[in-house]
Amino acid sequence: MTEKTTTMGRRPLLVAAAATVGALLAPTSAYADQEVPARPDGQDPVRALALAAHPLRSTEPGPDTADLRPLGAMIGDAAVVGLGEATHGSHEFFALKERVFRYLVEEKGFTTFALEIGWPSGLLIDEYLQSGRGDARQVVQEALGGSPFGRQEFLHLIEWMRDHNRRAPGRRVHFMGDDVGAPRVGDDFFERVTGYVGRHQPRLGPRFTELYAGLRPLDDAIAYTRGPLAERQRLAANAQQALELLEGSGAGGEEYEWTVQHARSIAQTAAFLACDFGDAEALSAAELQRDRLMAENIAWWQRHTGHRMLLSAHDQHVAYVTADPVNYPKLQGAFLRETLGGAYLAIGTTFDQGSFLSQDTSLEGPWKKFTVDAAAPGSNEYTLARVRSRDYFLDTRSAPAVARAWLDTARPTRQIGTQYPCPPEDVAIGPSYDVLVHLQRVREADLPR
């Protein structure tokens, strides 16, 4: 995997796989509020952007959500809202996810929080939310440990979701993972498929045992991807055959539909891990397939449950336009727009300065704190930081014409994921997102307490 391939680093499961293949409450700005004189030609983007900007009073969840009402109006009737993050390791982005989700639950009837983790890990969290059995910290460690999201902020979110389900059992909230499943496709997850087959279609049991042999439990993705490529491809073909066998069995009903989705997750994971990670073209094709599959999983959940959903992912998974077409040819957001049309809405994020957690260029070892100064001239963040001295959001679709022209132009923009340092990517904000949230300052996410 080349350095360019990992610059966005938008793949929590690949915290493991990449190692194999090479692997403040209303924070203030460094810039004071000031009247910015208009340019003589009337094309001042700062003034135009300021006309569209709505103040975000805080990123911290709490009872006062009056400042989010304009955001609710921007979201409208969208069934799936993708809320991005410019880093995979900043407190404010993670806290904002909870604040917005809580508002959407209470005011807009949303019921599912989706995260770019494996389907099996999402099920583990959701079963805790519905049953209350176990300990939230242990669930977070098991489901999110080793990923960017095994942080206090997500523990806080999950604790709030469980408490909500206790208080409002008639309006339960759910958690789902939309990503391919490694490294947590343990044997108990395979049992969700083979157990169903054994109970309802026992004649197929021996065949499923044969097809999954050598693949299950798949609980160590690093060791698995070190295996021979031809063997991984054979096992991926077997997992796909098991899925097709189940789909063609003629069964039906709720349990069957969920079992098919579990088998689909196994096939998705096996196919992704069958990639030749040393081949740039093959890796690009695998990333294309991964974004497509994540979108398909989101669409399956939304259509199967009817839930309105908040999708939490890196900015460049929720976006419509890729900033790296060579390595990430098409993004989850683009697939979701094709599938759901206007029922999908993308929210991107930017920040001016601060700290975050990431890994160094080796993509090995612990996540570490990195700090960046105020954005450089010529970047998107440089201008956005001058619109207001505090955090804000704006609708890119309805901004004044001068602002839309500025938003439609690609400029260097921070896209920080699982690897740092990494160069900025050229992003045109307007074509990429329906709504933009800009934060002036961020800090690193917290370890669970």
C-alpha cells in the first residue's frame, strides 16, 4: 500500500488490515470577530458565506438544541443523513455526532445510528442496547477496541442510547455497522448462519460446513491476510457460494432475511480480504467495492426496518465526490444518492486548527496525538475560519451565488484518517456535501474512563 493510498485512512477495519498490507464547548477561533470589507467587484466569499452561516453554540450533547433547528430544516425529510468527520480522532467531531443524533431522535424521529464498523460489531452493540445485558465498557472494548471509535465519546453515546431505550421502550434506538466485518467475524457470527440452516434446512448443513471450512472464525484479519492470495480467493468464492445457496433456498420470513444479510456480510468480508493489497489497481477496485457494499448495507437496513438513520463516517465516505479518484474511485455517499435519491443527505466537516488522534506512517502501534496550526492560505479552511469566530454550519445548496461559486471550487482540505502526516486533498465542498459544519478548534478524543 502506498502512502497515497492511505492518506485518507477512512477505514476502521483496516486499522488491522492496513497494518498487514504495509500494513470545549463553543470553542473560540484564533481570529476575532470583525467586519470584512467587501471586494470592489462584490465577489467577497467571506461575506457571502457569512450570510448563509448559522451559529453552532456547542458540539457537546445537552438539552438545549435550539441552535440545531436550522439544521433540522436543512435535513428535512431525508431518511439517511451522512455526518462526516474531518479527522478520525477529534473529540468535537465525535461529540457532535451524539448531539445531532439525540436531536434527530427527539425532534425528527430518527431511530438508528450507523457507523463505519463491521456488521457483526454493530450487531453486538445493538444487542446490548436492546437487552441491557452486559457492561457498556466491555461492549465498546469488544466491538470498537482497536478502531478509531473505541473512545469515551462513543461510550457516552452508547450509554445514552441504552438509557433512552430504558426510558422510552416504545421509541427504541438501534446501532448498526455498515462496513465489511473483519476483524470481528468470530465463530459465533458464523453460527448465526449455520445455526439457522441446521434448524430450518438441515439438508444444507453439511454443505455450509464445507463452504465455511478454513474461513471461520476469521477473528484475526492480520493473520488471515498474510495467507496465500489464491487460498483467500478460494475461500471468498466459497463464502459467495454459501450466500447464493441460502438466497436460492426458497425460504422466507424475518429470520431468513436477517440470516441472508449475515451471510452477505461474511461474503463481503471474505471478498475484501481476498484483495492483493500489494497491487494498486486491485486495491482501488477493492475500495470501490467496499464503498458500494457499505451503501448497500445502509440501504438494506433502512428499507428493511423503515428507520431514519444517522450515518457516521469519515467525510470522504459520506461525500458525493471523491477527493482521490485513483484510489477511491466512487464513495459511499455517491452510491447512496443513486440508491436513495433525495432521501440521502450528506454533511461534511472542516476545522481550522487543533489536535486529533491518528497513527504514524507505519500504520502500526498506538494512536497518537497530533496537532496542527491554523489553516494555510489557499485552503478551504483558511477562508472558512474567517466567516465567524465561532463554530457554524451552512447549507451549500441555498447559499448566496458568490458563496456557491466559492464552494464549488476545489481547494486543499484536510482529510485526516488512520495515518498522519498526510497531505491535504483537493475538495470542492459544494458538489461534495449538502451541508457543511465548520469548527474553529478541535482537540484529541478521550480514552474510555
